Amino acid sequence: MKTAAIVLIVLVLAVGGCFGWALFHTNLQVTGKALQTLPAQQRAAQFDALRAAVSQRSLLGTVIKGGELGEAENYSYYIYTLRLKNNGLVPAEMVEMQIAPTESDVLFYGDTQETVIRPGEQKDVWCVLLTQGAPHSVRDIYITYYLWGHAQEVKFTYDDAR
């Protein structure tokens, strides 16, 4: 009876240790997959829809500079795509990207559907940045996600020159 109790205690501690390790040592592996740069006038219909959403304050994204958008030829789209791999034992839930803006950035938005990355799985996530002119493309991107209800964050610097 004593031996069984000791074995059960050791087993409970081992399982608890695995869960604790999974929570505190799980993070997403981030890789820069692609950057696509387009003048806004190449996607004029999309730009007009963005302009309407900004003026009506109905954009599903983040407006960095308030006010009305000008003409499409003054803006550029930067579409960042990152590959995220979950090497842990717990699903990463509510994954989203946020871009640390620079002076010329106007707004950004990403996929509006909930993204869940299961253990061992990898997914590509994207974010569209609208910027004035054509500045450099180096940006700090913050990926936020939840593990067992606890918020986690990874910072990734996207530099297409590397």
C-alpha cells in the first residue's frame, strides 16, 4: 500500500512537471516567409474600400494616422507573411500580428478569422501595412497568442535584406 502511494505521488509530480514545462517553455518559432510590396494604385478598388472604411471608422484593423486618405498614388501596400511553427505540447490560440509603426505608416490589418496553431503544426499568417510613399520595409512585428489562457508574445524583426 505504501509503495503504491509513493508510485502514484511520483507519477502525479511527473505529469504536473510536464504540464508546467509545456506552459512555461512553449513558444512559437517565427520565420519570415515573404514580403510583397505594391503601389496602392495597383489595387485601386481595395484602396477605395479602405478609404471608405477609415472615413466611416469601420476598419477591422488599426489606424495609425487619423484623417482622410489621399490619392492612391501616394501610398504603398506592404504585405508581410510569417510562418509560425508550434513546437510545444499546447495549442496556440487567438494568434495575431501587430506591426510597430514608423512615421510614414497609415494603417494595418490582418486576417479576421481566429487562428489556432495545434502542437507540431505550422501556419502562415499575414498582415497588410498601408504606408505613405515607399519607405524601407524593416519593421518590428509582434505576434501575440494564448497558451492555456495565458497571453504570450514574440517579437520578430522583418528585414528582407537578411
